[in-house]
Amino acid sequence: MAIAKAERLMNLALCLLGTRRPLSKRELRDSIEAYVETCRPGSGAAGSDDSFNRMFERDKDDLRELGLVIETVESLDGEIGYLARRDSNRLPPITLDAEEAAALGLAAKVWQQARLAGAASGALQKLRAAGLPEDVDPYEPHGALEPRIPVHEAAFEPLMLACRDRRPVVFDYRKATAAHPEPRHVEPWALECWRGHWYLAGFDRDRGAERVFRLSRITGKVRARGAGFTVEVPDVVTVRETVASWAGETADRSALIRLRTGCGYPLRAKAGAVRELGDGWDELEIPYGHGLDAWLVEFGPDVVVLDPAELRADVVDRLRAVAKG
């Protein structure tokens, strides 16, 4: 919002909140400098009246959209006046116990690396002014561990806004098995953080199906498109469940791999059994589910699949595809 318009809206709101009786358009026009400017010599009286009326109606609608309750009152002589009663525009008392205040403070800290950091900090300051318990400091860490959501990907903010506004997007995406990125046309549904990585769930128009994208594999800018969604957004978007299935979280089988000593700690954390082989290698038994081949490829030469044969073949095929690129 332009500074001039913001100042004009603020002055109008103060006039409407500060009066004890309804103020007519004429009185408001004479009281607010920005409206006085519309009456300066140089344009006809009719033109200046029209300009003021349009500006006033827009400003009144903007204030109502921001939540200000403006009453329209007709006087005995038929003149229309406006006012905003303080009791109608006062929030009820905010009552938060210590646990609720602590939860809000932690939630604000979670977003301190994202665009919402400023808004979260401002909201907490307003809550404190409105009566946040004095013995609770939402900015103090609660316990030895402090929750954070890291947001390093440049694609996060435009995708967050696109999810909120229901706007299709276009971006270049590099699959784990591809050497070069490819353009994707996506209707974004939801963003979710899982195991330290951000994922986007949405409808891939090029493939005509639901897909999940890892933000760290998006290259270049995310470009919004004006057209609306063509597919209805599901009530529940299972981002974590989808990614978990790729990583073998819901697997009912096991795979046997060789892993270089000192490498692949995420794989070691999932292993059901680990055996030292010597010569700088260990043998691990890990859960085997859909997408495990794509995950193993990310560890490059530090992983060798021993069993099953189908998983070994899938990993070899993916590595060959990357080598050809």
C-alpha cells in the first residue's frame, strides 16, 4: 500500500473513531488534508466532487475490509453521516495462560528464518500489550532444544504464496536420476517440512497426476500463472506419507547393502542390522519400499546394493542415466 493512501486511511479511521456524532461527507472532506487536495482550484467543482466521492467510497470499503465497523446514520434532515463506535471496534480481552503463551512464542520462533518472521514478532508484541502474562517471555527458549524450521530454498516463498492464492506455477525441476532439469507446470496444494527438507504437493499438469517435489531440486525462479486450478484440491494432502513411502518408511521388506565406513548416516539410522566387513565397508539391512533406489543413488559410490537383485538393477539403471546426461 502506498504511503499516501495508508496515511489517508489512517486519518479517516481516526476521524470516524474520534467523533461522538456521525460526520457527513462534507465534514470529512474538510477535515482530512488528502481530501482537501481534491478540491484545489484547477478542476471544475463537479469534477472535484466526483473525484472525492470515488476516493471516499474506496477508502470506506478498504477500512471495512480491514475490519473497521463503520456505521451509516441518517439524520432528521435526511443527511447521511458516518462514524465508527469504539465499543464496536474493540477486541474482547485476550486471556492466555502460561502454556498457551509459551506455545505461541515457540510457534513464532519456528518461522524466524522465513518471510513470516516479522509478522510473528509483531503479533507477539501486540499480545504482550494486550495482556500477555507477565511471567511468560515468548522470546526465551523453553528447554534445551529450540524448534526451528529452516527455509533456505528460494522457491519456498513464491510457492507458499501460490498455495495460499491458488495460483498455478511453472518451475524447472531436476529429478534425482536426471542430469538436467525439466520444466514442470504445477497446481500447488501444500508445503510441508519432513526430515529437514521442504516438499511441495500438487497436481502436475504435464503428467496429469498428483506429484510431490523436493524444493532443493527446483532450479531457477518459480513463475506464477494467472489461470485457475483445473483439479479440485483434496481435503487432506499426505505429503509426509508420500515422501515416507519413497524413503522406505512404510516398507515391509528388507534390502542388504554395502556402505562405506563413516558415510551414509541417514541409512545407518534406518538400519535394522549393521555388520563390519573391513576394508572400509559395512553391511546394512535396511527397510525396502517404493523409491528406495532413488534415495540410494544420492549416496553415489558410497553404496553398493547386494540384495534384492531388482533393487540393484534399478540403482544401476539410475546411475547410468545420470552418467549419460
